[in-house]
Amino acid sequence: MREKECLLDELMQEFIAFKRSMGYAYGQEAYHLVKFKELCYSMGCYDIPGKKEFQLWMMRKPSELPQSQHRRVSSARGFHIYLRKMSIDTGYVLPKNRKSSSLLCRPHFFSSEEIVGFFNACDSLRPRKENPGREIILPAAFRLLYCCGLRPIEAIRLKTEHVNTREGYVDILESKHHKDRRLHLSKEMAAYLAQYQQEIERVWPMHTYFFPKDLHNCFGNAYLRSNFKVIWNIANRESSASPVRLYDLRHHFAFANLNRWIQEGKNVDSMILYLMKCMGHVSLDSTYYYLHHTSESLIRCRKRRDVIKTRGESLTWDEPGGYLLTVQVVAGMKVA
């Protein structure tokens, strides 16, 4: 049995090494593969997984979100494709990878009152001995997500050396699809992050990550998600608002800019190209995904397309903030 176990484990390790050799981090995906391997062992499969192993793995778990199921299944799907490319017969052909329409969750678009209430709750956090710097880190991390439309994992993995508050920019390196980009900050946001750096430095001197768990490590993505939910519930105890996710901050960033451009009479078709670059998308399809619930605004845009004139404006990353800057007053400060 040892030899058989080694065979499945060896194939998975070769696959993970192959993916990483192509530049993929393959961290969470490798974790899912280990769990898939454990499932195979529990079913008496110690060499090449077949139809029953893959089908059981693809089944949605109780209380599992569709997005989580999709990510988990994608790891095994990639391993299955790898085996077939290596001419290893699994005796089963996985069905085509199609995202369920249920993955398209309806985002929550925040009102000004909700945003102010949320950041007031953030600023009211108290220190915890078991989590040093929490009351400093979370308000800054959530403001950065709200202001710049970052993916939560991009904020989590942001290193101190990639934040330049003096020049007013943040470098996002090795993000999704291995894309790098530079995001310029408003003067207010740059000043806020500079103050944050001074405060967190007293807690974690010479820390590696901008939002540190300790001197050398960052938090996991679940840390921001769980704390966002806790703080949101504190700020909206008497509210019957629809369920809100951390990722809705990124949706709101896209939607708020789109609405502002329409109101200002800008050429939205041109501006969306810059929104695509700012959000780190590789195609316009990905950007339009964030706008799939803004049909009324897009209809308004199409009706006005003939009368919208360009003013010779260009969105330049040399100018801090560019035209992606959306300034609102939030808890006593201006955020983008």
C-alpha cells in the first residue's frame, strides 16, 4: 500500500511542481489537492483516481458556497487534465467546466450612510492582546480596498516595500494572471497610510508585510472576510440590509466610477479601458462582469452615447489619482 500511496502522491507533487514552474503560486490549489488525495485514500484508491473519486469530489458540500465549490473542483480538474496530457488513463472524462449562474452573486452597493457607519465602527475597534495591531490594521486595510478597488488577497500580500506614501503609489506585484500594476493614491489616502505606517511600526518594527500578522508573515484571506462581517454587523445591527461580502467593496469601486463618469458626461467606453487596467483585469469581459448588475446605468449610457463628447482627456498613471478618483467624506477623512 505504501508504494501505491507514493504513486498518487508523486503524481500530484509532479503536477504542483509543473504549475509552479510556470509561475503560478499554486498555494490554495495545492491544499485542495491534498484534500482530494485524502478522499481518494478513504475510498481505497491509492494510484490513479477514477470516475467515482472525481464525481464525489465535485459534489457540493453542505453549506458550501458555489464559489468555494468551483475553486475546489478546479484544482482536481487541472490534475485530471494533466494526467490525460501525460497519457495516463483515468477511465473517465470530466464534463466541461461551466460556472453556474449562481456564482454571479448580486453585489451590495453601499450608501453613503452605510460607508460612514462601517468606517466609524472600524475606528472604534479596541486593542486585543492576542492580536496586536488589529485596531490599526483593519481600518487601514478596508480603506485601501474601498479607495482603490483591490482584490482582498492583493491587500493581504502587499509588502511594505511596495507602498510609497511619499510619492503616493502602491505597486501590486504578481497578482492574478501574474499581472503587475501601479495604483496612484489620492493625497489624503497617501497621508493616511503614512500615518498608519508610523503607528503599526510601533507594534511590529521592521515588518515585512504592510498589514502584518507578525514581523515576517501576513494574514490569510479569511482574516479580512471574517472581520469585515463582524464590523459590518456591529455597524448595522438594526438594519435589514441584504447580505454583504468583503468583495462588494471592489464591486462598489467599479460601479461608483461608472456612475460618476455618466453623470460627468465622460465617454464611458473609453474610460472603462482605464478601469480595466486599474482593477488588474486582462480583458474587458472581466471588467464588465463587475458591472453586470448596473443595466440601468448602462442603458442610460447607451442612450446618451451620441451626445457624449470626449474632451481630449486621458487617464494617466503619472498623475496621482487620475480620473479614477472618487472623493467622499468617510469618518472624517477623504477616500478615493
